[in-house]
Amino acid sequence: MPLTNLKFNPGIVRVATSGANEGGWHDGDKVRFRYGYPQPIGGWEQYSSDSYVGTCRSMKNWVTLDLSNYLGVGTHLKFYIEEGEVFNDITPIRETQALSNPFTATNGSTVLTIVDTGHGAALGDYVTFSGAATLGGTVTAAVLNAEHQIATIVSSNSYTITLAAAANSSDSNNGGASVSAVYQINIGLDVSVTGNGWGAGPWGTGAWGAAATIGSEAQLRIWEQDNFGEDLVFNIRNGSIFYWDKTNGVSNRAVTLDSLSTDSLVPTIATQVLISDRDRHLICLGCDSGDGTQDPLLIRWSDQEDPFTWTSTATNTAGDHRIGSGSAIVKGIETNRELVIFTESTVFSLQYIGPPFTFGLNQIGSGITVYGPNAFAVTSETIFWMGKNKFYVYDGTVRELPCPVITKVFQDINKDESLKVTAGVNTEFNEITWWYPTALSEENDVYVTYNYADNIWYYGTMERTFWIDRGNRFYPIAASKTDNLLYNHELGLDDGSTTPSTSLEAYIESSDIDLGDGEQFMFIRRILPDVKFTGSNVDSPALIMTTKMKRNPGSGFTDTEAATTTRTATSPIEKHTEQLNVRLRGRSVAMRLQSTTLGTHWTLGVPKADIRPDGKR
């Protein structure tokens, strides 16, 4: 009998049944398509042994004139600038208090109580003490004069911290009369909280019995950041705006933008800050007009080349626009052509036109939805984003992006954690990837990928909270919540989040294939693999090829055989197992390809099968 080529269309399709998608792929994990053929995605390795605290949901990479390579890293607890694999804490300071004898220890307890009238701290905030004297026992000055995280809020006038060692009976002093308490800005949340009233916000804030409102400190903490030349401008989403001056060095903390200016109209709150790189304006989206009251549709920009001047005059280019539709700005994205601004339902183009108006604002789309502020990814001139029930693209025109796995995505997504959805670009492989939490997860645990060069989709499982393309670094970088580490991706072949590394365990499974129109049963007695293991770093990489048979479309797989294809030689040409002997009978067949061993990379070609008709019963 002649052999049958088992050639499959690239990409995964889930909007149709397996039978309706004959000749395609139906399922997979950690597999991409390269030139139309499936192969495992690249591996990842730990970027640095240094870690940060909190969950990272923002990164920004830039290089200064002296070639310092910085990475801004924002977590729900702190803000860092990473340089040379070291995370430097530049979290802004909220206030500094002079305290007198504020400490009270209890014999045998690790709990230390601090009295500070009107401290304004929240559970989990960080405070650093200095000038404190020993309490007389194990609680020495060195123990006190350090950074601590607040463990409980006793009242508006006191709180507790937890010590590494319990106090003893000698810890009867109170720390002295010249204690300085430096409070970092209030931390944010790591889970989404919506609404107002009882139960909103973190426990212990506000007056007992009073209805709570969701301020920026009580929202899922998302940072927005952009570099102004060598410096960094960043803000808490719907919160304060900060500025870090490179000349002060990474050992110095960021300060509020308005503290660096004499202009009374400097914005103090914003949804997002960003820099218009072509014309060098600092732009604040969804900001205040200088009075501290946020307008979620207001756009303001500073004077050109001057992020500290915001009062509009006849001799500068500072100004503002207010969007006339939608209820709030969600995101601003800069492309090579323009600044594109999204509300929850409309899209606007903000373009530099020069004096006297500086920027022109035009609506370019409507009737869209947006899943979250980080659900956007941009190439040079094209923006991709996830809506609430579909995907979109803007390349000069706003349009829906057809997605053949759309039902798998939106039928299993945690809508309560929509703000956690994050997107990233992997330009080496022409990919846009969205990470999102499944319905039973509070954190991003799966991904869906669009290959914009081949117009195909695929998906898999992976926990990541933020991603940036390689840019000024050698590899794409992604953040993990599991261990508060950054990882270099497309590096190696394995999962480097464990020691030792583990296999990626990538797989791809085809849709059902019939003989003719499925009228006849078929008998398969052998398969000739077509695979290459180029790129593997083990001597005998292997690929498990599992052949599955069905009697009818609605039945389960009644007959299954797995066989392993192994590389046998690399010189003078690569060789592998020539033939897999199987004995299978059914009306339709599906194939599953899976690698489970370390150091294995494979690319599937067009395997051949010895298939012969075997009657109609």
C-alpha cells in the first residue's frame, strides 16, 4: 500500500470540533510554530540570584549616556531599579516622623509595639527606624535601626512589627527620645478589590464601621513608567506621580514630581504617565488639573523638554485636552506614528502638530472593549490587545482580530482578576502573548499566543506576571510570582525555575483524521517519523509519538499506542528511528507528539503512515 503523508496545518484551532478541524492541530502546550512546523518554545533561566519583594507587574528597560543599563521594576510592595543583577530600592518616602520612646516589648514575644500618633500606615507598609537605643536585652539598637514591615495595625496611633528573636525580661526601655521613623508610601494590593462599602480595601484602614472607598493604595498595584532621557518618571496607576533623577544614583529614592517644581499646576495624580519620544513632552493621562482631583478623561502635557513646567503660556507648549467620550482612560500606547489612547470603549489618536495647539486629538475607533491596562502589546506600528470577549488590532484601522482559540480563552478566564492580564512581544518569533488567570486561579497561569507573521494561534501553561522583549538586554525578561524572580527567556531548552532544571514537557496533538469521508475503518501498521532534533544538547533526544484511534466521532480513543523516536546519529547527517511498528484499527486517527526529557528540542515535519482500508464494520 502507498504511504499516507500526515501533514497538518499550522496553529491550533478550538472553535471547531476535532472532526471538523481535520488536517489541523487541536491541543498543545509550550509549543510554537516555526515556518509552519511545530517545535517546543525556548527555555528559561534565572536572571539573577538577587530577588525583590512583592509581585512584579511593571518593567521598563533603558540605557543612559554612560551606558548604564537600567530596569525599572514595580511590585505591589516596592519599586526598584535593577542594575548589574542587583535590585536597588528607590521606593518613595511618604513621611518622616520624630518619635520619643515609641517601642514597647513583651518578654518572650517577637511582637514589638510602636506608638506614633496619626502614623497613616497600612498593614504591610515598610518603615525604617534610626537613632533608636537598645531596649536593654535582645532588642538592640542594631535590631531596631533597620527596615521593618508592619505586621498589624493596632489603631491610628500604633502598630506592631515582628522581630527575628523574642524579647527578654531586660528589654524594658523604650528606644530613647530621638527616634526617626521613615515611612515608605503605602503598599498596594496583590489581588483585585472592587466596589465600595463594608469589606472594601485592606483590613484595618479607616474608622470602625465607616464605609470604605477604593483609593489607589487599596487597588491592585500597577505601576506605569517611562524614561525621560536618563531619568525615570513613574506613577501608581490612579495614584501619585514620582521622578527619579539618574544623577542622584541608584542609592537615592524617587520623589514626587511636584516636589521638584515651583509650578503650582504640576499634576499630582494620574492613570498613566508616558513620554512622547518624538517631541519630548511628559504626558499625563487621566490626571488632575493641579488641584489634586483626578479627572479620568483629562490629558495634560508639560512644556517641551521640561517635565516640571505645566502652566500653559504663550511662550511654552504646555497644554491639555479632555476626551469627550468614554468614562475613563485605560491606556496610552506610543507607536512610530502617534500616541494611541484607549478608554474602555473608544480609541483616540494624539499627534504632535506644533504650536500653538501642540497636540491634535482625533477619535479613530469606537465600540471596543479592553480587558485591562496591561493587556496591550505593540510592535513598531501595530497595537494588539485583549478585549472582554475578543481580540483587537490597530494598524491604522481598529478591527477585530479573528482568534480560532477564542472559546478556550474566554470560557476559562477569571474575570475578577482582569487587571492582571498582561501582554508581551517576542519579536524574534513574531509573537504576541497574553498571560491570564484561569477561572479557578487568582494569578496568571496560562497564556495564549498570536503569531502575527503567520496569522496563527497557540497556547499553553505558564505562570508569568509581566514580560518585556529583549530590547537592550540579550533575552526577553519575564517576572514570576512563585519565587519573586526574573527569568531570561528563549535561553536554553528547559525550565530553569527549579534546581536542577526540569523538562518543559511540550506537546502537540492533532485533530481527527478520517480515511476518505470516514465511511470505512482503517488499519495502521507502521509510522515513518519525520523529525529533526537539531538544537538538542543531549546525545539521544527523544520524541514520544502516540497514535490514537476512534471508532466514531463521539467515542473515546479505543486503541492507543505510544512509540518513541530517538536520534541515533548526527554525522554525516542527522538520523533517527526509521520506523515505528503499531497495530491500530478505527474510523479516525489522531497523533500526539510529546517530549519529556531534559535538553530536547525537536521540529516535526511530515510523518508518513501505512494506512489501509479495513472494511465498514
